[in-house]
Amino acid sequence: MIDHHSIFLLVSALASIIGLIVLIAVFKLNPFLSLFIASLSLALVAGMSLQTIVHSFELGVGGTLGHIAIVVALGTMLGKMMAESGGAAQIAHTLIRLFGEKNIHWAMVVIGLIVGLPAFFEVGFVLLIPIAFTVARRTKKSLILVGLPMVAGLSVTHGLVPPHPAALMAVSIYKADVGRTIFYALLVGIPTAVIAGPLYAKLIAPHIHLSDENPMAAEFVDHGSEQSLPGFGLTLLTILLPVFLMLAGSAADSFSAPKSTLNQWLHLIGDDSMALLIGVLFSFVVLGRMRGFTSDTILRFSNECLAPTAMITLLVGAGGGFGRILQDSGVANAIIAVALHSHIPLLLLAWLLAALMRLATGSATVAMTTAAGIVAPIAVHSAVHPELLAIATGAGSLIFSHVNDGGFWLVKEYFNMSVIETIKTWSICETIISFAGLAFCFLLSLALH
């Protein structure tokens, strides 16, 4: 029997999220202030100790910013160098030439899937957004049509496909076979990315009219003739260098003895922040000095591009603070209690637990690991393939990204959309990934039995 307090907490959480959207969309209150107020209101209603409320919010903000602030800063610097040198334009030219302007949304989902394999969503996003801006400008197509397939590709690999760190955690908790999980995840993930990315983008893009003025896009200026641009190979190496380093870090234990000097160095350079730092320094040389830019010019580029990221970083942090309040107030535990009282198939239970945790905390990684930890002991006595459980958990962890998710604010601010427009595009895209991923999991389960 579910106690009344759990139901009260769930209703309070839902009311706080609706109130937050009303504050931003109707009363036009600054989103950071709205997130802070909604977090404090929920904490008070849920009965959190007055001494811990602000500390809990600060912990959430700090925990989120510790990673995101570095990623956004370094990724934006790398993007600025790609834009100023013409590297982003070169990749855009090549993609347009290979796929054709009519099929550019297919090119963007492919690049999202590839770059997203080793990188957390936010890292892949800041690496690829300059290309999305340039492609949209060159083809005169909506940023929604170009950018939504890209973020769909990044999101699918984030939640479903090892060796991505989040997916790999679920694999290890369920004791699934990594090779089989990768194979099954690709069978599930590729059609899922196609539906949520190019197909949904084609459907929704005509209904979302973005402003011509985009402060973030203005940071990544376009360049003129193709003859003056850096080579495609060199540009591709620059953007993929952090990706290769992260792959080396994730595979370090496979070809070096754990805790050996080589192993420790590989883990260090494979860390998201270190890989991006090396990528930025590399871009300063090959897209900066080798292209004739002076040190003063490179310094000006790296200083200029940081100013527009301040609000984005703050909003991502505030989303983390709201997520922490949802956890510390007991909402997350109430969600688990509700899900465990329902007698449903194990695949669906894994998906549902992850989906509810994602809605409560905003973090796909937290949702995946929490749900897997709860379901794994039950799965031992089940005939369900652990590989499919890992994929279903990942699919659940991607459902309806909203105001407590850092990714929501990244997409909103870079695409220069309103909260409602972000829900119609990004949040629905994520929900399609979640439901399509679960549906394909069930189909695969039937085929394997």
C-alpha cells in the first residue's frame, strides 16, 4: 500500500514543475530566479528542515556546475576557433556536398551518433553546435531541422549505447555482455534516432519560428569562399581529437594494467575536461597560429565567446539545484515506492523506474544507475536478457527532459527558444526516443525468445 505522504510528495513535485513553467512562460520571470523559487517552495511544502533547504539547492548547483561549467567553457572556445578559422564552414560544406541540402538532417543525426559514443551529451553538444549553426545558415534551413537530429543522435548514444559511460554503468550493474549490448543497442538505437531526429524534426520544424537574432549563433561567425578554408581532414581531426582521447580513456583498462603509469595517464587524458582542454590547445595551434592568427587575436576569441555562456551555465546549475531538492525532499523515494507496488513486466519496470527517476532528478545518468540498482537483484531470477534490461533502462532515463535537466537549458539557450518551444521540440524528441527505445526493446525480446 502506498502511503499518503508519498502521494502528497508526488503531487507537490508536479505542482512545483507546473508553477515553474508558469513563472517563466506567463510571468516572464528570469529562469534562474524561477528555478530558485520553485525549489524553495517545494522544499518548504515537502517539510524539509529549514536549515538544509538552501544548502541542498547549493549542493545541487555546485555538483552540476563542477562538470558543466568546464565543459561549456572549453567547448565554446573550441567552437569559436572552428568558426573563426572557417573549420565549421568546411565541415558544413562537406556535409552539404555529400548528403545534399535536402538530406542535411540525415547527415546531422549520423554525426550526432558518432560523436556521442564516448562523450556525455553536454560535451558532444558544445562540440557540434557550431557546425549546426553553420549548416543552418548555409542551407537557409531552420535550426530545428538541422539541430534536432543532431541532439537526437547524441541523446540516443548517451542513454543506450556502450561504451558511453552512462550506458556502461547499467551494463555492469546488470552483469550484461558488453559486446551483445552494443549490438542490440545499435539495432534499437539507429531506428529510434531516425524517428526522433530527422523524421520528427521534419514534422515539427514548420511549426516553430525562431528569431533571426540568436546571440549564441552570432558568436560562431560564418566564412566566405571555400578556397580559403582549412582542410577537411585537419578540421575533422580537431573536432574528433577529444572524442578519440575519451575513447582511449574508456578503453584504458583493456590494453594497460590497472593502476600502471600508462593506465593512469590514459584515464587522465580521457577525462571529458582534459580531453576538451587538449582539443582547445590543439585548435589554438592548427586553426589559430597555423592559420595566421596572432596570440592576441586567439586570446580575444577565447574571451569574447565566454560572455554569452554565463546565463546558460547558471541555468544549468539551477536545474541541478532543483533536481537535488527533488531528491532530498523524498520525491525520488516516493517515485520508487509507487513503481515497485505495480506488478508489471521486468523490462517495463526497468524502463518505468528510470523514466520516473529522470522526471524527478533531471539526470539520465542518475536515473539509469538508480533504476538498474533496484531492478538488478530481481533480474537474477528472471529469464529476461540483461542486455535488453540495460537498454530499456537507458531508454527510460531519456524521457521528457524538462526544467530540472541541464540539457534542457543548453538546447533552449543555444537554439534561442522559449520554454514552450523547447518542450515542443527537445522534450518531445527525448520522449519519442524513450518510447521508441522501449518498443524496439520489446520487439527484440520477442525475436530472441
